[in-house]
Amino acid sequence: MAQPDEAAVYIISVAAELSGMHPQTLRIYERKGLIEPYRTPGGTRRYSEADLERLATIQELTSVGVNLEGVRQILSLRNDNDRLRYQVRRLRRIIENAQAGGNVEAKVIEIGVRRRYLPDLLRD
């Protein structure tokens, strides 16, 4: 089931009004790959709360002079950062669970001139 902020419920005119933008601006952002609204089987765009937050971020960045390509790159880097933070949290939980069970064997790997001790864990 979709999270509340992922439910695509707003048509383009409502999303434009809520974001303070013109509907054509939303279409341009979609063409540029900055936003990807849900499409109904009939092709109607539907926007979610998460889409509106993304539009607010785009508006904030463009208002301080960032061009659309720069906005696209910033949003992409933020997505990568969020994904990597999630992975780090997940790996920390795995390590903590394995250490609590006492079945962790440390392996040494060489990274340049530094040594890192990593637990020998199975993937989920």
C-alpha cells in the first residue's frame, strides 16, 4: 500500500495552485526529468505530497539562481545520499544483530595503506 505522502491525488491544476506554479511549468519540469507524476490509465497526471515537496525544493533552488540542469543534479545527489544513508543504517543493524548473536568473524581487507576489519556477514 502506498504511503500517505506517495498517494497521487492532485490533478495538475491543483498541484500547480498548491505549489504556486503555472501548470505549464510542471509540464516543463516533467519533460526535463525533474519530476515524474503518476499517470492514470487515461494519461492524466496525478501528483502526490512527495511531488509537491519536490516542486517546493525545485522552486527554492531556482529562486537562488540554480539552473534546471543544476537542480536535476542536486536532486539526483540527494536521492543517492538518501539511498546510501538507508544502506548504512541497514548494515549497522545487521552488524549489531550479528554481534549480539556472537557469530561474527572479522576479516581484514586492505584499502590502500589502511586496514579495515569487516565482519563476515551473509546478505539478506
